[in-house]
Amino acid sequence: MKNGLEVVKLQLIDQNLIDKTREGYRIRTETSCKILTLKLGMGQGQ
């Protein structure tokens, strides 16, 4: 029984890590897009 519980714990931890990386990836992508639009906007402004 203990083995089964350990596996469930590991799966939960993995899921948390996956969720965190997804969130991090989304934030990174959004930030990159914002930086790109800023750069493009500045380029057009000159």
C-alpha cells in the first residue's frame, strides 16, 4: 500500500511542476511578445 501512495505523491508533485512550468512558459511568452511589440513600435516611431 505504501508503494501506491508514494507513486500518487510523485504524480501529484510532477503535476505541480508541470503546471508551474506551463505558467512560467506562458508568462515568458507574453513578456517576449510585449517586448517585441515595444521594439517594433519604437522602430516605427522613429
